[in-house]
Amino acid sequence: MRGLVARLKSDEAFAFALACRLLDNIVENPVTGCWEWQRRVKSNGNGGEPYGVLCVRLPGVPHPVPFRVHVLAWILFRGPCNAGHVRAHECDNTLCCNPAHIEQKTQQHNVNDSMTRGRHSSFKNLKYFGTLGDRATRFDARAPGPDCPF
């Protein structure tokens, strides 16, 4: 990340070309205002929603380096990222790279938000049904059913 930020600061033509490349591959959603990425996407590896990815050539690196587009948008339009923070989508659209929809948070704050909104990967296999008093009853689809002999 430091190599990218250093190159953006020292090479205005590179920064402009990268911003054009980013903006040429988005479509603005007229309802939500999200800048939705239209090119390569990659899953985050834990079954979550895919993120937009853009590969960037950096000096001294023999191959293009993949960056998440929402992080690139933050750096291009808002400046360097704070150490120890992640860029989080306030719109809950992982393909969005609108800098106005992205916030810097600690990883713990981001996890807490995703759990509050029901977007955390640990909720993927949970199905809520019925109520028990004022608490929801949960069924874990990964757990063995009542017919399981174990």
C-alpha cells in the first residue's frame, strides 16, 4: 500500500490515469448513489460478498498488484488511509467504490457493524424462525438434525 501511495504522490499522470481507469469501469446507481464496479471481482475467501478488484503496476514489482477498488477510490479521492483502520462500506454494497459511501473504521468496529446488520459470514448458515418471548429462536443449518445418530 505504501508503494501505491508514494507513487500517487510523486506521479500526477499516474494518479490521473488510475482515477480515469477506475471511473471508466463504474456505473452510478441512480437510486442508491453507489458507484458500482463493473469489472473483475474477487470473493473475500470466507463466503462473503465479492469485492471489485483493479490490478495496478507498481515500480519494482514484476507483476500487477490487485487492490480492492473501494480502497483505491478512498486513496485517490480522500487521501492516505490511517494505520490500523479498514475501509468499510456504509451502503453495504461491496461493489460500491463511491468515496462518500466509505468510512475508515477499526476492524473490530467493522465486524460489530456487520454483525448488527446481519452481514457477517457467521450468519450465512443461520435461519431465524418463530419467537420465544422477545428473543428470536435460531436454527443452525450446519448442525446435525434430530435424525442424526451422533
